[in-house]
Amino acid sequence: MAITINGSGSLGGVTSLPTTGLQLADSNMPAGSVLQVVQNFSTTSTEITTIDTWYDTASSVTITPTSSSSNILILHTAPGLWNVTSGAANARGIRLMRNSDIAMANDRTGYRSTTGWHGAPWSLVYLDSPSSTSALTYKIQIGMDGGSANLRHNDSDSWGGNVKGASLIAMEIAG
């Protein structure tokens, strides 16, 4: 039956509306739509003192894309510190891993020649195109590449690590 609108604005021909099946399937969402969001919020700190090695932090999140054409937007932020204990030091920084592969190269904090604690707030934004519908685990690693220092991820208090809160978010974006 056809739906009609008469001159007074009332509808004719409508008997009932469906109560199920009204949502749009992920496969029908337009490109750029957010299909799902997964977050890991951690209060666990990671401190390293060894150079030339990458270490896992507590920032890890797993997402399973609904389509192989989807992109995954990764957002990460955490407080951080590094302490030059003698001489000079290079802090390598952070890198993003997808499963066991590097998804994004490291983000360096820089070089310091003065001893003492220095702020190293970590942030990372990356749009990944994994071409997969399998579960993907993204994690943040930290590392140093020279000198004598302590590097902390998810810590902003040089006297005991009281201020913590690292967020790692994975968003599936329709392709």
C-alpha cells in the first residue's frame, strides 16, 4: 500500500512501523564512520634503565575489524619522565606495535646533557590500514639508545610515581 500525505499533513496508508531491523549494518555505513571503539586505561607504570632494548608497557588493546577495508585509528597518551643519571643521554621514546610487527616508528623525546628528571609526556596518533578481519593487538613499547638514564612510561612524579593514567584507544573506521 502506498503512503500518502493529505492536504492537512496527516498520513494515510501506514498501518504499523517495524520494531526490529532498523539499525544500519556496519557494511552499509559510509566511509569514515566509526564502527567500534576499544580502550585500555592503565595506571601501571613501566620504568627502564637498560639501553638498546624495547620494553612492553601496560598499554595494550585488541580490536577485531569487521571489514578488511577498515582502518584502525590509534590514539595514545601517557605521562612520562626520564632521568639523566650521569653525563648525557638519548631517550629513544615509544613505538607502536601491531601483533609482533612495528606499526609506527618511535617517537623520540630528545637529548639531555643535564642530570635530573625531565618531563617526557607521551602521545601518539596513527591511522593503520591492516587489511584484516582477524584480532589485532596494538601495544606501546619504550626504549633508550644511549647514555645513563631511567625512562618512565605512565608516571609524572619523580618522587614515587603517584600521577598515572595511560590511555590507548583503537577505533575501527569504515573504509
